[in-house]
Amino acid sequence: MTDPIRFFLDGAEVEARPGETIWQVANRQGIEIPHLCWLPKPGYRADGNCRACMVEIEGERVLAASCIRKPSAGMRVKTASERARFSRQMVFELLLADQPRRDAAHDPGSRFWQWADRLDLSESRFPRHGAPAPDRSHPAIAVHLDACIECTLCVRACREVQVNDVIGMKGRGYHEKIVFDFDDPMGRSTCVACGECVQACPTGALMPASLVDVNGLYAHAPDREVDSVCPYCGVGCQLTYKIREDRIVAVAGREGPSNQGRLCVKGRYGFDYVHHPDRLTEPLIRKEGVAKGNVAIDPGNPYTHFRKASWEEALDAAAAGLKRIRDAKGPKALAGFGSAKGSNEEAYLFQKLVRTGFGSNNVDHCTRLCHASSVAALMEGIGSGAVTAPFTAAMEAEVIIVIGARPTQNHPVAATFFKEAAKQGKTLIVMDPRGQALARHATLMLRFKPGRDVALLNALLYTIIKEGLFDKQYVAAHTQDFEKLAEHIRDYPPEKMAAICGIDAETLRHVARTYARARAAIIFWGMGISQHVHGTDNARCLIALALITGQIGRRGTGLHPLRGQNNVQGASDAGLIPMLYPDYQSVEDPGVRQKFEALWGKSLDPKRGLTVVEIMDAVHRGEITGMVIMGENPAMSDPDVAHARAALAQLEHLVVQDIFLTETAKYADVVLPASAWPEKDGTVSNTNRQVQMGRAALPLPGNARQDLWIIEEIARRIGLPWSYGHPRAVFAEMKEAMPSLNGITWERLLRESSVTYPCDSETSAGHEIVFADGFPTPSGRGRLVPAAIVPPAEEPDGEYPFVLTTGRQLEHWHTGAITRRAQVLDEIEPEATASFAPSELRRLGVAAGERVRVSTRRGAIELKARADSGVAPGMVFIPFCYAEAAANLLTNPQLDPFGKIPEYKYCAARVEPVAAKAAAE
Amino acid sequence: MSEPENFAFTPENLERAKARIAKYPAGRQASAVLALLDLAQRQNGGWLSRAAMDYVAHMLGMAPIRVYEAGTFYTMFHLRPVGRHLLQACTTTPCWLRGSSDVVAACERKLGIGLGETTADGLFTLIEVECLGACVNAPILQVNDDYYEDLDGPATEALIDALKKGEPPPPGSVIGRRGSEPVGGATTLHEVAAPATGEEA
């Protein structure tokens, strides 16, 4: 740390902190200096190219750009000398010459025009040059380079902040031009539409397409703004809705701890689903005598199968059915699926409804389908299912491992930090059977054989133990069962594992040494680890890697399962899990149960409940006959979805609470129109353990109601005298049940928007990094659990020679219920595709874009083939968000024995070309 | 001509590329971008396809956009196909004063193309360039890597005829001037023996 620098700013002696520029000191002193190419936001480097911020420095021949110039001791800077002001004025006048007239501006409120106003400039004496043609090829972003001043903020946004490397500067001198890739139309470039450039542009040359009309004129100006959190992934980006006449017209990134102002295409352009005509606006009751089982109902017109009902009637019908089954067949004949897309308060009330109203622990949610195995391994190993460090810790690591995760698609804003870290020279090791965008930034890319994670990871453990690279002190002080692991791992030398996992022994040893010897190393993983029958074993290996090397509990180290849904962390914390009460307290522990019985004033079921897939099986067996499903879509998301749909059809009574008539709602007896995320107040917890405040921004459409109100109304009708009224009251009760919320109050969240747990007090910041000194296990030590190789449940054979793997795409969320109703997202990725290696397509005799039939032992779908060199030959990848070609009709419902998570990432499939004639029929 | 889909260095060029990359310290491979683009352009018939730039980007671990930026910045990279003989006429002041307009006009007349155009047979592309740095022998026409100097209209036409026949004359002054000696021969240092021509090569 160097000492502060004292210098003179407009005659007054001031102090610059180390690294501060003249502009920053002036800004701190309240002295205004115009600026265009300088954006004082996290991640933006000063470039000093636009010359709008020139100041005079005594004794220097020329003016200096204050945004980039650092003061030296004793320097005398004049920010407002005649010469400096004249120069700045001239810069603006020159720029103004080529701008579209203000009354024809794309953004008359742009930073350029704001400064022009302050400089009292509205006309230029200089001649105008020809204007480049507009580029409206992208559905979300309008490009009008006639307003471009070539300040390169968009280049830095794309290259340095989001690290997407799409925008560049073409040519030289007078022919210089901002381009997308090789001067491609933006809509056909490799742009991922994160919109960072749009947010950075100071002139309106890049605009949200929603804010300009067809002629490029500014339109739909927002009339108010509301701060909230993004509803998509577990990153939990803070954002600001820009609203006009109660419609979201644009979204801006806010400086939250996890996103620092950044967003991705979903968070920025995926909000018009809220206003989609398919929104449910009236309670619905299935018409008499209309059979279940038809998913071809038009979600925009449910009246073919349902009739409109009053809230009173619908709620009475919903509750009466549940009560009837409970009272006739007992509590275990009912079950509920909550949602990781709702708020913490909703999740908490929902599990309380099932536990105290239905009387069993048959409550689960989609965490079962994503990280259940990771959580099982983490609970067993280190006594906590949450991450040990935020993903931003990657910036402090020396080695970063990303395995079985594709963050550029699924956690795009988290990925920006990984890419940035790699750019700074940190070692990024990506392990994934499929090639991916992160690979370009990676030091090493290990494309191992699908389903062979344990072989790969055990080879790493073998090397670390065999070569004595483990942290002996850490192992002695903080772990248990090291000897067992060391004994077990002897059978897994890299030479032997290389043949199984497809990565040569030398590379395996190199990775092991790199990770073990790093000063700080961190591991990130996703569904590629968890969604296997050996998902828990995969996670056990990762935990063992961190524990034996002591790469946990310090800055830049840790274990981070990237959580999928925006509130899957919070919903799990709140107890939407059949074996756990809020804060992961076991339902089978009598002491814990007594505590909750006292808190809730009800006696509780002492046995753990059934999980998602187990509930569907129990329906088939006739043991469960009534369900409430809130905001989940098992008719799309369950493995072997035909089986799940048959179960839904078989239910005697199904109540679905959702914003659209999802595939699941089509099986309902009663459908309750609920609230979308921008319509409600509530808290959510992201993958970094940051509890964040979501704020209602829009009124509910039609007769739709708040989810919390709906849960409460059902509760009242089945005998629970609830009267929470506002999520605030629910949050207050949650605090009584959940020590993890210590130090976090509703008021504090309103004030600060985000607080990390665990947190010591209401006045201190939360602990980002946990387990510096032991673990919350009974022994206080981290447990090492050896994992043996378990092959995937269904291997390819002569009949089904392909490996089918499923997942997501950048533009679509989960089952597509909301993103396929977001115009921009659906326009970018409008239809289902199956991706193959180009060589595989040639072998099949299928051209990209032609239709193929993909079948497994469970079902078959037809969809277009797509060439993707990231997919290995012999593999096919299908995203699961397309109802018209539902990938989960194909997937294998075999479960991991510990996490009860299905094997979405691996099953055997057959691929056949579909003859053109057959496709035309 | 449509953009080719693929590009890869020949084994010889791959070796050359590796040698170029090896000149820079680890982690600084991107410094070799101009050398590799030049190699690629030569291999690719005198122009850089997008596939070639993508190939170089991949080889150097660079984002393609960074390579496109370099490729579009430097005028010696050609981003569209060029003829087998790329005629670069210098029209900067010294060449202009010494008759570069006649050189350009001769090319245009002889080839039936204008500046920036390529003949239908794909043999010639004519472009105008800034100073080629050989003003003493102005005007200059650069044909691929060779300079033809002291040109006028008829000499330019003769040069083009020779190129068409596949018999390119030796590069240098077309009026037999040696180096930048005065047109009428040396005026000073007569006593210094001129080196034998064999040594010059």
C-alpha cells in the first residue's frame, strides 16, 4: 500500500487514494468534469480516448485526460480553466456535428445529451458526415451507428466486463467502425445479447429495441423504476425494472454483490412473459366429465377443458378435495410440490401447509432434480449444503476448476467472473464431456467420457495422496477417515483410470498437482456432476479433493455447487425438502421435531416424506391421490415424463397454482392464477448465500392473486387459522425457525437489498467464506467418503447406440414455461433441436436443419438436427425446455441412491433420419 | 467468390508459424498475429478469408474479433480475393509528380478495370496505395512482392503484357538504372569500381 498523494485541485489541497485518477478525486470532491468514454462502474477501465474530461495541469504543455491521469505529489490541476473548458466544449461540438438531431435522437436522455445540456450546446458549426445505416437485425438490440462516437465503451463492455469478445473496432482512421464479429449484422453475429454494451453506450447508438420505434426514434419512455432481483438463475443479479403504464419496457443491471451491474439475455430481455396473453387471470375448475391426459390444450384458451370460477368457489373446491382425501385416506395420501422460483416466504409457508395442514412430510421441489446429490454429499461431508464461498471468490483463486457446469449458458453472469479471472492469468481448468464456450478461456479443457466422473476424480485423488501433495496439517486437524480414503484410492491409479475416463494419465497427474499445489484453488460444479446415478459419489470426490488439500475455508478456495433456480438455495433453506425442516434440521430428530411442534402448534409426522420421483411412483401405486403443485412443472421436468404425466392423470385431486396453464396444470382439477415474480414482494437466496429483496413492480393481471395469499386461503380452508397478510410477517416467523437468518431482518433487506448469511449481527456484513476452522458436523471435522466407480444405469448398446444427454440453453429457462413466452428469447431460440457432432450428422446422412427421430426405451420425439462441434461423436444433446419435443419423454428415471436425483445426463438412445415425406404429413 | 469454410496451414507453413510463435515469451503468442496472418494470406492466394483469420485466432488463443481488428487495420491484408498479380500503384506526391497518373491510366486501359477491381480472368487486381518508400525511383508499381520503378505509360503496358505471358521481367528500374543512381549514370565517385552484378544478387 502506497501513501496517499497530496496535490492541488482548483487551488485546494486534496488527497488521492492510491490508484485514484484526477477525475475520481474531483468527483469525490464534488467537482463535475464531463466524461463520455469513461464509465465509473465496476469493471470498466478508463481509456482516455474521447477527450471530454480534459483538465489543465500547471507546467504541462498539453491538457490531460482526467479519467486516466493519476495525480502526482504537489501537482496543480485546474479543472475549470478557460483553456480546459474551451477544449471540452470543442470536443462536444465536434461530436455533436455527426449526431442525429436531438428531436430525432435514439435516446434524447443519453449521457451525451445530458452533458451537452450542461455545456449549453445544442448546435454545431461543423459539417455533418454521412450517417451509417441502422442495423435492426437483432430482436433485442437496436444499432444506430449514426450516433456512435467510437468511444469504445461497448468494446470494453463486451471484451473486458462480460468477456464475450464480439464487439470490435474495424478499420482505421476515417473508416473506423464499431463492428460485431466480422462486421456482421448484429442479429447474425455471435452476440449473446447480454446487453452490457447497451447499458454502457453513452449516446443511444446501442439501445434496447423496446425503447425505439421502427424509425429509430425514442419511444415508450419509462415512467417509473423499481429495484428488484432477477427471477432466472441462482446468480441472483440485482436489477431495475423500467416500467411504462404498468408494463416492463426495459431492464437495467444494478450493482448487486453477485452481478456488479451485469445481466444476461434472460435477465435483461426476458420479461415480457409477464404480459403474455396466455397469463392465467381467472380461477379455473375442470369441466364435469372432461378426462385428464390431453396436453394439447391451448394455454391461451383453457375453456375447452376448464370453466371459469370465482375465487371463493375455486378455493373451496381446492381445499375440499384435499380435506376429503386427508380425512378419508390419511395424511400420506397427499403431497405437495413447492417451487424454487417463488420467494423464501412462499417456500416456507408451502412446506408448513403440507407439514401442518396435510400432516405429512411429502413435500419436495425441483432441488431434487438438480443438486440433491450435491447437497447429500455436502451434508455428509461438511455438514452444510450451501456453498463455502461465493463464485466471486474465483477472482482471488490461483486455480479454478469448473466441472460438469456450463456457466456461460446457465450462470452467464457468474461466468463473466471466471472468464475475467482466466484473463488475469489464473489457471482455469474446465472438465466437461461436451465442448463449451468457457473452453476458449481455459488453461486446460478436459473432455472426458460422459458418466466417468468418478474415474477421473479418483485419479486426481490418487495422485495427490500418492505423491504426498495433500495438506498433512489440514488433514490432521480438520478431517476424518483419511486412512480409509487413502486405502480405497490405491485401486485408482491414473494409468488405469485413463482408459475409463478418456484423459491421459499425464494430464490427470498434471491437473492433480496443479490443484493441490495452488496457493488457493476453488471448485465449481453443476448438473453434469449431480444428475447421475453416481451424482453423490461425484460430489464426494470433489469434497475429498478440497478437504485433503485444505483448499477450503480460505480466500479464493472452496466448494461451490452453482445453484440453478433463482431461489433453490432459499427454498431448500426454508424446508421444501421431505426429510428436513427449515435450516436442514432433520424431521426424524425428536428434539428438532418438538421444537417445530411448539413453534407451529401442531403435532408433526415423525417420518421423512417422499421425494419428487418417489411421489410420482406412489401415485402410480395408488398411495397418493391428492396433490398441490405450486409453480412447478413436473409434466415437463420429471425424467421419463410419460410416467409422470400418467401419474398426474391418475390423481383424484390436483390443485395447481401457476401463472400459465403449464403442461402440469393441464392435468389439474383446480387451477389458481398466481403472481409472477415482478408482481410480488419477497426475499430470495442466491447461490452465494445472499438473501436479497424482490419488490413488487406491477399490478396482478385480471383476477390473479398473490401466491402467498393463495397458500394462506387454502390453509384456512383445511383448518389452519393463518393470518400472515404480508411476506414480512412470514419472514419474521422464519427467523424464529431458522438460525441462518440471524442478523437479517426485512427492514435491513429493504435498506441494503442483499445480506449474506451467516451473519453475526444486524450491523455486520455476513460471512462470505465459511469453515475457516472446522465444520458443522458432529465431530467438527470434514468427512472423507471414498467413492467407487458406478457405471451409468443405461449404457448404449446395438439397439440404442447413442448417449443422450440433456440440459439447458442460454436463452431458455427450465421447462420453457416463461422464456418461451418472452418474445426476444423465443425469437433467438424458437424451436427444439438435437445437437450432434458434424461428423456424426454426416454418418447419419442428415443435414443440419433436417428432422431426426430420437428414441429411447421410454419414448420418442422428432426434432431438427443441429451441428455442434462441442458434442462428441456418439452423443446427442437435447435441451429439455421444448414441450413439442420434450426431452424428458426420453430420459432415464433411475435415481442416485443418496440424493434421489434422476440420471438426466446419460441414457441410451437411437437416432434415425425422418424422411421428408413423413415430416410433411 | 464465396467465403471458404475451412483453412489450415500446410505442413511447411505450420512449421514456419511455430517458429514465429516461438520468438515470443510464453503467454505472449498473440504477438505473432501479423506474421501468421501474412503467412496465411500468402498461402491463401493473396487474401485473408474469415476462416483463415479464425484459424489464426484459434492457433494463438485469441478471440477472433481481435484478429479481425488487426486484419482490418493493416491495409496490406486483403479481405477479399485478389488477382494472381496484385498491382499496387503508388500515387503519393513524388510518384504523382513523376507520372503515376499515366501508370494508373495504363493499367486501367490495358486491363479494362478501375481501381479496386479485379479482371474477370482473375489475373490482375489494381489498387491505389500510399507511399511505397521508393520515391527516388518514382513512379512505382508494386506487383505482389516486387517493385517496378521508373515507369511510364508504355513501360507499364509492356510490363502487363509480360505478366500476362507469364514472363515477369526482373524487378527494379525498367530503364536500367542501378539502384538510385542518377538516370544518366553516376556523377560522382567515378573511381570507385561498380560491384559485379553477380554480387548484388
